[in-house]
Amino acid sequence: MSQRVVECVPNFSEGRDLAKMRQITDAIKSAPGVKLLDVDPGADTNRTVVTLVGDPDSVIEAAFRGIAAAAKLIDMRRHSGAHPRMGACDVCPFIPVEGVSMDDCAEFARRLGARVGKELDIPVYLYEHAASRPERSNLAVVRKGEYEGLEKKLKDPEWKPDFGPARFNPGFGALITGAREFLIAYNIDLNSTDKAHASDIAMELREKGRVARRGQANAYYSSGKELRYAEASFPCGNCDFDGKNFEATEAHCREAHGYALRDLLAANDIDAGNGVIGQRVYRAGLFKECKAIGWYVDAYQRAQISINLTNWRVTSTRDVLEAARKLAAARGLVVTGSEIVGLVPFQALYQAGRAYLEDQGKGASVPVMDVLQAAVLSMGLNDVAQFELEKKVLGLPKTHPGGLMDSTARELVDEVSRGTPAPGGGSIAALAGSLGAALASMVANLTQVKTGSTADAELRAAAEQAQRLKDELMLLVDEDTTAFSAYMDARRLPAGTADEIAQRNTKMQDGLKLAVEVPLRTARLSYAAMQTAETAMRCGNPNCITDGLTGCTIAYAGVRGGIWNVLINLKDIADADYVADIRPACAKLLEDAGALLARATGEGDARIAGMLRG
């Protein structure tokens, strides 16, 4: 059964008194089964974003303990800060990570909300996927009026809390909890101390847009004349179109600009169903799933565009950054860098890095950490605070910290030479395969063909495949040692009674199958590495032919060594059907690898001989 992992990101309205925040995070950490991934305080926002993960029950318990601590330590009557907020723990969303759905996360939010309302006597609202009604889905709508308007809001029957009392809790305010996709909190830095500069760009970027104007005297949108709807005059906020009626303009916005005018107006508190004559016209922003405001951060002595990307697969950090750079330049401003608050999903940063490398014409078929560093440099993520990949990126590719691949080359060779059964031939076969893939990638990347030819496409595909194979095979260097250790541990189990003997035999058989499957995977991946090396040798720079040949040859050692390790362990497996499946698969793989090696070395030797003849 797969593990169930959920992420929770409570935002506490305290970013200046770190001693208070330490007590809150200590309360969170006191719940067993949770891992505190990140604590990101901000003095100017007076807010701390906390990120924790674990199994659902543990995370719900940890979140409750943090909220209970906040209720004792934070007094909202004394709170001020740049970020919108409604409570001591302002928002507490649940985000699916593994083995849980968005519906599951909505249920987790309801469980937390019910407990907070009942045990802490705090009003609780649900939002996003957990919202009890559609109009409460948008966080900005739920939080409208903030803490200062909450007492009045609670008197309105339409804003009765989902849980807890419908009365004002002056010390805490209210909690907003729900379920959502991963939100990237992303700030773009300007070479300005003027909040208005950041706000002007933010309103261009955000989905809800801004009041529409025409006749701008300069790049600042506020320089134009504000538009309003009038009889027989229904302007489009995004172009010069004027409809004779609202329906005509609504159709135009949908067909020409791809947005629903009624939804845009609703996001700006205008109900088109009640008529729009005399109402302001709104211009849709550039990006969907994007919320943005401008603010000034005294700690950095500059203005920032503060952005929440509610679905980074729809709008990425790179999308908004590059648009902001253009908008800033048009206003005589410079984007000096950017900042990720809290964590960022690996794929979000990796895709940004790949895009920047492609823009440079270098290709993205390089080690993963090189791609991530390209993103960090291109986005200026170290501009106002140090960006540490290991701490800020959620879901970095799997590694074995402290394992064989973390050794120096000398340490690894020395370790293999010692009189211990592991690491042994299986680990070295995986290492050989990874080196073959690495050489294939090197040849493809050095060639950098840009003709758009078939050879170009083959090289690019080979380079990307080689990087993936290299990384997988490096993992298998350590996993082969672990697999053999599992078998050895099973052999050490007690065997005094019939039950103990049966359990020991079962564990040994399981260990042997693992000791078969890991080197079999090594052999298969090494064969794929041979194929990429052959492609690189055939299509790549002729001066690199020996590198391609070496890659193909050493990857063959990965195939051969992997299969030998499969066969030596296969002989002791009692499952006859399992053995009958594996043996012919090994024979076919070895035959194909031998034919490929013969073909590649034959062609390579012939080409080298031709070079020698001149």
C-alpha cells in the first residue's frame, strides 16, 4: 500500500518576534509523524509561512497544535503588517503530495476546522476546494475586510462561519482553512522604493486586472482616462472595441481575448446581472491563476511585486518574471531579481531552468543541479536573500545521502577493494552504465548541431535520455548494495522454531528477488545507455568518436555485469515461474547488447582507420 503524504502551509500573523514563532513551531514539531520543512518569517509583512508534511492524521494534529499556540501567543489587536490577514493563523491550506486526493485534503480541512471551532472557540471559514459554497472559494473574497472588518462581517448571516461561533474573537480573529493546489509565493524585486511602481505592474499581471483606461500619456496606466459603461457604449477594457450592448462586448471579450467578462467583473465586486450602466470597465490581467499586489519592504529597501501563483502549471514563475521585466523596462524600471517565499516544487524550478538554457541555445541536457542553478541565476533568486536549493525545493530527485555516490573516486575504489561482500560487482556494473550514459551525453552536448536536421533531433533526444539514464544508474550503485544487504540481514534471522525457519526462508527469498531485480534494472538501463552512446557516436562530432565508443563499451560492462549478478542470485530462488521468466529475458538482453557493441565498435574502428589513412 502506498504511503499517504499531505502538505500543510499555515501562515501565522507574526514575523517579528521570533521567540513567539519558535514556540509555535515547537508546538507543531511536538506532533509525532510530521516533518517541518520550512519556516519563512517576514518582518515587514509581519507574517511567517510554515511548511510541514506527513501522514494526514499527524499533519492535522500538528496544525491544530500550532493554531492553539498562536491563539495564546498572538494578539491581533496589536498586529500590523503589509500582508492581508484576518487571524492569528490567517490561512491553513492542505495540499496533496502522495496517495491523497484534493477531495481528501478538503476533508482534512473540515476536520481541522471543526476541531478549532469547537475546542478553541474560534470562527473558521473554508475556502478553495473545501469551500462550503462557490462564493467562498476565492481566498480574497473570504478575507475581504480583513481583521478590522471581521466583527461587522460576523454579524451578517451571509458570513456565518463554517465552524465555530459567529461572534468576534478579538485576540485571534478567524481561521481560514481549505484545500488547494501548490501555491508558489513569488516576489519580484524592483530598483525602486516606490510602492506605486510595483502596484502598477502587479495590476497588469494579475488575473483580476484593473480599472480600464484609454489615452495613456506614458507607460503608467493611471495616466489615462477611466472608462465606465453607458447607454449604447460598452467598451472593452483590453482593446478599442465598443459594443452597442453588454452582450456584444461579452462575446467580443470571450472570442478576442479568451476571458469571461462576467467573471472578470465579479472578481472586482460587480454583479453584471444587476446591470452595469455607470460601473467601471475592467481590463483583464495577463495571467490566469495569478494574484498580485505591490508593496515596499523596508528590510530590502525596495518595492516588490508580491505574487501568488495558485496553479504554476497554468502560469509559471518564468512567465510572470519575463512579463514583469518588459513592463518594468517600459516604465524606466529594472527588475533586479526575485524571491521565492517558502518552498517551490522541483518541476516548477526545473522547467524554468530548462527554458532559460534553451533560450541561450545551450540545450537542457545537462545534470539536474546545473538546470536548477540556471534557473536560480536567470531569475535572480539570490537578490535579496540566499536561495538554498536543498532547503527551498520540494521533491528534489532522490539521492542516497552519505552513500557510495557521495564518496570521492578514491574513496569509492578503496571501499570496493576492502574484504566485504558489498559494494561489489552489481554496484560497479551500475557505475559503469552511468559512466557510459554520461559520455553519451557529453558527446551530444559538445556537438550542439543547430541545423534542425534529423541528426540534430536524434542528438537532442539522446542527450536528454542519457541524462535520465545516468541519474537512474547512479541511484542503483547504492541500491544494489542495499538489496544485497537485505538478503544478508534475512540470513541472520533466528531459525530455532518452525515458524522462525519459515519466516526466515520467506525473507531470504524476498531478499534474493530484490537482489535479482536491481541488477536486472541495471542491465536494462545500461543497454539503453549503449544505444544513446551509439547515436552520439554516429551523429556527433567526429572528433568525439572515441568518447562515444568508450561510452558504449563501458555501458556494455554494465549490461554484462548486471546479468551476471542476476544469474548468480537466480539459482537460489525457489519460485520456478519467476526463474522461467527472468532467464530468457537475460539471454535476449545479452544478445542484443552484444550485437550493438559489435556494430558500434566495428563502425568506430573503421572510421578511425579512415582518419589515420588521411
